Amino acid sequence: MSRIIEIHPDHPQPHRIGEVVKVLEQGGVIAYPTESGYALGCLLDNKQGADRIRAIRRLPPDHDFTLMCRDLKNLGDYARVGNSQFRYIRSLIPGPYTFILPATREVPRRLQNPKRKTIGLRVSPNAIAQALLEQLPDPLMSVSLILPGEEMVMTDAWSIKDEIGHALDLIVDGGYSGHEPTTVIDLTEDEPVVVREGQGAVPQ
């Protein structure tokens, strides 16, 4: 059964963030808050962790995992993006958006959409997510915490513990988070395509 660690939502305590990082470095799977509900996460090279997340969410093979990034500094390491797409993303982040982009070879194939070779990317303004990523060398492999058969993302750490605590190593309690998922925008073609309308306003 996972444990819960409470972290201040606006001023994350560095020593507690360090505890979460240690769990991730030891191969753990965590639940952590974002501005659009809680998410599941593990390190990018954690194959077993990714498999555990797939099992928790019962994800199909073609589901795009998301790389939760601190900023766009290393975007080119993980996604092929042109100047116009880069400017488009930069105008919307940090915020409740997930962008679908062509993946580079740096992204493990098991995390890519097997047919389209794409990966999701997002930058959250959530202070806890940002603090975690400051202490990690790579993005966090992540998916929204939406239970099988449900449409809404989970928003409360204690409810997560009750529902799936047995399948996680740590739950970060950063208080209540927004309940509406991100807006998903496909940037694999010349023009952006909104795949899912969520919390983020659809750009005109």
C-alpha cells in the first residue's frame, strides 16, 4: 500500500520534493497533482513503471504517453518540431494543454504511439510538478489519472489512496486540483488539430 506525502501546493518543501524524487529514482510509480487533476508518473527509462501505469489505466497500445517537461529547453531532444509549432506551443505554456508531436529516437518506442510514432508533451504551471522536474534530469513519463470506465480525472489524494493505493509507491498530496483534463492538440500536420477540448481554451 502506498503512502501519502503532503506537500504545500504553492511553496513545495524541498526536502519533501527530494523524498518523491528518491522514490522515482528507485523505480517507483507516483500520483502527483497538476492544474488539471492528478497524474500518474515514473521516470522516462522505467519500463516496469510504464507497464504498471498501463495496467492501472488499462490503456490500449496506441495511447500516447505524455512527457511532463519543466519548460521547452530540451524539446528538440524528444520531439521533432518546426519553428511555427514551437512558437504555437510557447504561446500556450505553461498551461492545461497536451501537444501531440512526432517523437525522436530519444523517446523509448514503448512510450510512442506504435503506428504514428508520436508522443504527448506538456508543461504544467503546478508548483509541485515544477519543483519535481527541477530535480529530475529528464521529463516525467506521465498520464492523467482517469480510472477505467470514468471520464473525469481524479482530484483528491485520499480518494486515490482508497481506489488504487495498492498499485502505487507514493501519492503526493498537494490539495484539491482542477477536475477538467487538458486540451489535447495534434501538431503533427501543418495546422493544429484539437483532439480533445478540455480546460485549456481552444486557440482561434
